Amino acid sequence: MPTRARRTQRRNQVLSREQIIGTAIDLLDTGGEGALTVRALTERLATGSGAVYYHVGNRDELLDTATETVITAALATRPARAGATPEDEIRVVALALFDAIAEHHWLATRLTLQIIRNPAGPVTVGIFERLGRQVGALGVPQARWFDAASTLVHYILGAVSQNARIEGDASGIDLETDREEFFDATSQAWQDLDAESYPFMHAILGQVGEHDDREQFLTGIAVVLDGLAHLR
């Protein structure tokens, strides 16, 4: 009769690390970080908690691994094109991150934490290396490379986070509000402001509901690139 240890070892061999990570990402996509628990994961995989700890470690390690998996895949599926300019390549990286976070709303928070907590980790290094090479190709002086790459990363993270689900305390915020309804309400609230005191807010009323998030994001990238040109 096989021992419990042997049964656990056999089950770990059948259940792959990739299956655990893939299932964790599915849970995160469905319900955010709150939905990812070891119990939920083991129930979905019909396995024991030992298999999860054996392959990926604790919950925090699993979250980091899920983040690394999604970001690595996003960047890897968009290789450099022959003849592409540095500006083109920066837009490619920026949109890869934008689209990944649009698909995985939980990712914005975890990506920011990875960059802050693990500057030597594969997520931080991968993003900075991909963007940094293009900063150098733009002709930015080497003494300004870190500042320039950091500016790009800060803009990208800040912009994409606005389009992501809020993790943590979201009291008073309806996360299920329809986009059109939200901007209609926003436009109305700004229209009710005193026009003499808030002339800019009144001037952009017609642009609020019509803007495209992706195009607005690319406009911001263009502004940053124009700024980097002055560092040459």
C-alpha cells in the first residue's frame, strides 16, 4: 500500500507548475486578488495544498509568478520588427503592457509592487531593458538613461492603472459602472461647475465621452518621446 508521501509525490508529478499558474491567473481574472486563495486553487485543481506549495510556494510567491508569467508573455509575443524605429519599439512595449493590464485588471497593482519590491526581478529588469535599449537608440546621453527610462515606466504604469480595476479599499466607487454612463455623469458634473471659475473644464466637456483610452495613452507616449528628444 503506497504511503501518503508517495501519493503526494505522484500527484505533484501529474500536476504541472504551468497548470497551477494558469489556474491562478484564471481565478485572478475572474475575481481579482480576493478570489485567489490556496483553498480555491486546490478545489479548482482537485488537489491538495501541498502540491501548490511544492510547485510555486506560498500565495505571495504565486502572485509574483502570475505577474511574471503574464508580463513575460506580453513582451515576448511582440518581438522587434526589422526596420522599426526606437519610437516604434517604445510604443510596442507600451501597448503590450497596456493591453495586458486591460485584459488582466489585477495586474496593475501587482506590476507596480514588483517594480518597487523586486528591482532585480525578471519583471522589472525585462521592462527596463526593453525600454532602455530604445532610450539609448534615441540618442539620449547615457548619463540620462535611467531618468528617461524611469519616466517612461512611470507614465505607462500610471496611465494603465487608471483603466484597471481598483484593488484594496474601493468604498464609494462603483466598479461595475458602464463607461458611457460614467463619462456622461462626469460631463454633467463638470458642466454644472461655474464656467468663469473653471473655463478649462468647460472647454473639454465635448472631449470627455468621445476619447479613446488607447489613443489617449499613445498621445501620452508621444508627449514623453518629444520630451526625451530634448535630452539629446
